[in-house]
Amino acid sequence: MTDKRLLYSGCTIEYGFKRIGGKYKGRIIWYINSHGVLRFGELKRMIAGITTKMLTSTLRELEEDGLLNREVYHQVPPKVEYTLTDFGRELLPLIAEVIRWSEKLMEKDPAMKPFADWEPDAEKKKGSSKDLSE
């Protein structure tokens, strides 16, 4: 097993981003916080394009890093629920700031204009898919 101290050579930024970086970790943390408790299937439906293998791997990493709790209920069918740890909740202000920063960037990006008024929850309520190419 590799000594983690050798991998990061004292770089706290690299060490921190290894825990929360990647395509899905921020969203998973945000969604679990927004709903309090989520099951695997619920997360899979919320995150477009994520594979079962990637979701499993990402959840495992977040749990190993102490950011998520994984509660297994021994029943048929199996039931597993995910919640944030106190340590995981410490990231929420940082993620909220990244969201605000990203919104500012998106407002300036002409490629993002079709998405300006798009609200994913509104689509679910209507039961239709909005044409984003308008």
C-alpha cells in the first residue's frame, strides 16, 4: 500500500481536491444535502449520464473519506441509504460558493444562453421535456 503522505508531498490543495474533485462528487454531496437521505437509485436518476459502476465507486470514495454515511438495511429487496456526515456538511458553503461563481460565468458564456431560464424541477412537474434549442 502506498503511503498517502508521499503522494501529496505536503500539498493541501491537491489532497483536498482529491477528496471532493471529479465530475460527480460535488453534485452527490449537494443532492444528498438537499434531500437529507437518498438511496442509490434516487441518486442514479438525479445524475444524468452516470453509470452504475461510477456511482458505486464515487459513493464508496466519499464514504471512505468520511463525507457520507452509508446505512444498510438487511431486508429484501436490499435497502441502502446515504446521508452526509458532519464533515461532509462542512463542504456545503464551499459548494454553494462554486455554484454562485459558476452562475456568473454561465451568464457571460453565449453557449449557455439557451439554459438561462431552464429549471429541471419545472420539467419534472410538467412531465414534458422542454426544447432547449429555442
